[in-house]
Amino acid sequence: MSFLSNEQLLAVFNLTKTATAIHVTEDAIIQTANDAMLQVWDKDRSVIGKSLADALPELKGQPFIDMFKRVWNEGLTISGKDTPADLIIDGKITTVYFDFEYRAIKDEDGKTICILHTATDVTDRFMGKEALIRMREKEEALEREQALNEELAASNEELAAINEEYLQIQESLSQLNEELERRIEIRTKDLADGLERELALNESQLRLNDELSTINEEMTASNEELLSTNEELAMVQERLNRKIYLLAESESRFRSLVEQSPVAIALFKSTDLLIEIVNDQMLQIWGKTADIKGKPLAIAMPELIGQPFIPILTDIFTTGETLFAYESKAAIIRDGELTDGYFNFICQPVKDDSGEIISVLQVVTEVTAQVKARLEVQKAEEIMRFAIDAAKLGVWHINTETNALIYNTTLADIFGYQGEENMSYEQAIAQVTEDYRDVINDEIQKAISGRGDYDITYSQRRFNDGELIWLRSLGKVTKDENGDFSTFSGFVMDVTESKKDEERKNDFIGMVSHELKTPLTSLNGYLQLLQNKAKKSNDTFTSGALEIAGKQVKKMTSMINGFLNISRLESGKIILNKSTFRLDELLRSTVEEAVVMDSDHSISFTRVDAIEIFADYDKISNVISNLLSNAIKYAPNSKDIEVTCQIADHTALISVRDEGMGINPEDTEKLFERYYRVENNHTISGFGIGLYLSAEIIERHNGKIWVESELGKGSTFYFNLPLA
Ligand code: ADP
């Protein structure tokens, strides 16, 4: 073990400005320590020469002694920041925070000769950084602070009183001292005056001794008093220190609370709005970095100049009122671009003990996304409203809670409703004409029970003038996430005009068909006359030509009949002339007729039961001949057609099967609609009314009509009717 020379020691020592000590050996024997270090340790010079463990036994169990060992043995430098150490200060274990360094100082051979130990007490800085408190504690802290202040004031007063006492004691002490000195002087003088005065002197000395012992007593008492005063002073001082520490802690807690808060918070000081505290959330909203701390808001965020926020915040220093703002729009530079945002915020004045406003606290929540979404919805609603108005659509919905009918003015206009009070659902339904009331109720019930939306065209009487109007109503029931009925709403369109157009068209078709029938009947008569004549004169060519002409006239007649029927159907003028007859016989005669018309196909009967029904003979005949003519028309390349007539499920069932082109499944549902024709069959003549009429006729007989088909393979059309 080699010790340093005094010069070396001093040189190392003088390098340090902070608390410094020099240790040797792996036990960190304190070779020297400056005053600052002794103060840190709260020890006196008696620790010099002791190992660190002996000098500061409280370090046992803490990592420092081991660190010294490593520094000595491995020649390292170990340093730390904000490191807590528990030291005995004023006889109490206290946690103090240090920035420290243990540096191995080596000789030329690289051997460690000592450890230079430097330390800075950073407890204050650390406490400033350390953050612990939640928002709610702020108030408590402030209250505590106030209580502390009051206590502090009381302590100060106490201190002042003690000081005064102390001064008084000191004064009386110095008086006593003066008196003492004066008497000693006199005594010395008296001694010099000679022996003759010895007696007198002795006497006076005795007196003096008495006096002295009284003074001594007095002094002892004063000293005791002084000691107790000192103790009291030390106590007061300690309390004071504690309070100052608590104050700092409270402030640092508040700071940390703000910094760690999940909501954006900033604290502005003075009317210049110096950004005293700002947390990351707020910096993010502002699109700024932490270097704006300490700057006035107008400099940190120049884009705010000309916007209302700076004056709003400044005003709070004068008004002292807390300000709440909702969805306030602000233009802020974020990512280098001036962008509009929407914010909810609270600005609250912060007052000191005297009630003076020292800063303003701002808490902000960004609501841009919500506001923008709402504005989008509003825009969409406006467009929708515009579209509804432009389309003259009546809109309604039923409030599920109150069952009230809510509607727009267009709907009231369409209905001709001028009542003061809101029209009720019952009132609206009462206007529907008799024929449709049940249909509407059924459709509504269907929609409510979740079986789809509805789309009905119906007639009703207008409220104001009783005029018959035609309406198309589309309704929809929406359910909430639990599947409960939540809204019932829809549109109403006035379709009276188009309905009237349709009626006019139907009337026209009916009239034309009717007019065409008379010349055709007469043409048919003459053709038959001519044919008889040609047959008699054995003119086979003329007779053959007349037969073809006759077939064409028949085709035309059946087409015209189709149109006539459609117009009758549409105007509700179709009447069933029911009678009891044999369906199988009707089928046979219709097939025979078809065979006469078309000799290319062969029609076979697979099964024919004798069945009696009660129905309109002509109309059922039309249905059968329509199915047969379709089977012929849509199977140009295959000859076989098969018909059946049988009892099935207590009904009379007829089927017509062909091996023709078949039907796409998408089309099968629509075949029975008016004027519907399959897209790519347009080379085959037709109007798309045959199946529509057939379906209407069968439906009016309480029967059913349907098709089974496979594309490219053929189709089978079925219909059934009740038995007689
Ligand atoms: P039209 O035959 O005058 O077009 P229909 O109402 O009788 O009118 O038939 C409607 C449509 O149904 C036809 O256009 C046709 O595309 C299809 N269709 C009807 N019968 C058959 C069938 N047997 N095979 C294939 N397609 C058929």
C-alpha cells in the first residue's frame, strides 16, 4: 500500500470544488475529506483515517461500499446521477440524492493509488424532477401549503420572540462581563497600592469574591437559559427546513401531475402568458416541441395572433373568472401546415394566498374528429333534405316511444292535410280507400314482424277536397342491436298522374283491341267461306293458302284478346264466368287446336285424370293454350311436349313440359310480371303478357302457377285449381 505525498494529495484535492474525499484501500479508508464532504456526511474530522463503513455505518446494506471496493480493485470510475443515499443527518436517517463519482487515481504503472470521491447534493433538483401527485391532490397540497405558511408565520413570530430574549440575555451577559472586568482592574490596582492596604484589600477581595460567585451563578443561569434557547432555536430551524422542503415538494408534485396527466394542460404566467408548464399532450395539440417552455404564448405560437385565444387568456388575469369553451375552432401550425382544429377547453385562474391571480391553467381536449364527423353528417342530411324536397317526397317516421307520426310538409301537402294538430297514424290510415286498407295493414304488420320492407301502390282520399289520389309508399322497419323494433320510417310519392297515364294507356289499348276484333271476326268468316268454296272446287292450293291465312288470323285474334284482357284486368273489369266442366276434356280440345296450328311438334298425354272443376272455361282455356304456345315457341329445335292432368294434394294439377331452351333461375320469378321477357329471347315474337295474364287468371281462381326449369334442358309449367 503506498500513500500519496502531501503535495499530491493537495493537488488532487484542489481540483475539486464540490464535496470531495480521498479514499485508499479497498475498505475506502478516508484519507482526507474536505468540509463540503464532511457536511454532506454530517460528520466531523474524527472520521479521517476510518474506513467508510466505520465512518458512516448507515451505508451498510447500501451499494456504495461495494462500489468503492470495485473501484479500488478494478481501477474503475463509477458515477451516478440522482442516486438516493440514506444518511444519518441530525441523528435521523434521511434520503439524500447525489450526483457522484468514484474515480480510481493511478500511478504511472497503472496501479490504483487512491479513489477520488466527489459528490454533489442534488436532492432539490431531484425533488423538482420527481413527480408523484394526482390532480386531486393539488387542492390538498395548496391547503397544506396554506397551513404550513400559517405555521411558518407563527414559528417566525416565535423565533423573533426568542431572538429578542436571546439579545436581552446577551446584553445582560455583556454588562456582567464589563462589571467583572472593571472589578478585576480595580483589584489589580489595589494590589499594587501596597501591603498596608492588604487587609482592606483582603476584605474587599472577599466582598469581590462574593460578588463574583453571585455573578458566576447568574452566568451559569444565563448559560443554561442560553442553551435551552439554542435548543429551541435548532428545533424551530428544523421545522422551518421541513416546511420549506414540503413546499418544494408540493410544487414539484403539481408540476409532475401536470406533466404526467393524460389530458393536455398548460400553465401560463403573467399577462404575457409565459408558458410555465406544458405537458406532452398539450405540445402534441399545439404541434410544438418542449423548447417553447418559458416563452410567451404569442411567440411560441405566432399563428394564434389575430385569433381570440390570446385575449381570452389575458382577460382571465383581470376578470378572474373560469372560462369554458366548447368546440372552439382554432388554426394551428402542425407539421408545418396551418390546420383547423376544434377544441373544448377550460381556463382557470390560479391565485396566491393573497388572492392575486398569478397564473392561468388551461386544460384542453381536442374534438376535431367528432366535430368534423358531425359536420359531415349535417352536410349529408342537408343534401338528403334537398333531394327529398326536389323529388317531392313525403317523408315520415313513427316515434317508437310515443307512437306519434312525424312527417314533413311535403307529405302533409300530398295528403291535403291542413289540421292544426299533427296528423295521427290512425287518421292517415282512415283516408286509404276500402280496397287497400287491409293490404296496407298486412304489409305494415309484415314489415314490423321483420319480414322485409314494403312497397305498395294504393289509393286514398285527400283530406281537404276528398279527391282520389294514388300513392306509392315505401316503408322500412329498422331494428336495434338487440333485434328490437327501433324505427319505422318511409317515403310517400304521389303517383296519381302516372296512374292516370296508365289508365289512359289501358283504355286506349282496350279500345284499339276492341276495334281490331270486329274486322278480324269478319275476315275470319270470309276466309272460312272461301275455304269451303275452294274445297268444293278441289282447288288444293287456294284451300292450303286459306288455311295458313286462317291460322294467322287466329294468332292475331289471340294476341288482340291478350291485350283486351290486359286492359280489362288493369281497369278491374275482368269478370269470371264460372261453370262446372271437365278440365281433362278442355285440355284435350286445347291440345288438338294447338296441333292444328303447329304440326311440327308432337304433344303427348302422360297422364290424364277425369277432373271436374268450377271455373271460367274460356279463361282457363286461354291459360292452357298460352302454356302450349310458349312450349312450342321456346322449343324450336325439340319436338316433344308432354302434358298431364291429375289430382294432386286435393287440387287439379296441370303441367306442360317442353325440352326447349329452358329458363335462367334469375328469371323464373319475374316471368309472371307484366311485359317481362327474358333478355336474349328477343328474336322470338311476343309481348310478355301471356304469363302475366295466366297468373292473374289462376290467382283469381284461388290457384297457383309456377315453373320448374333448367337452362338448355327444358321447362315444365304447372298450375293448380281447386276441385269442384
Ligand atoms: P311472350 O311469350 O309473349 O314473351 P309470356 O308472358 O308468355 O310472353 O312469357 C314471358 C317470357 O317467359 C318469355 O318472353 C320467355 O322468355 C319466357 N318463357 C315462357 N315460356 C317459356 C318456355 N316454355 N321456355 C322458355 N322460356 C319461356
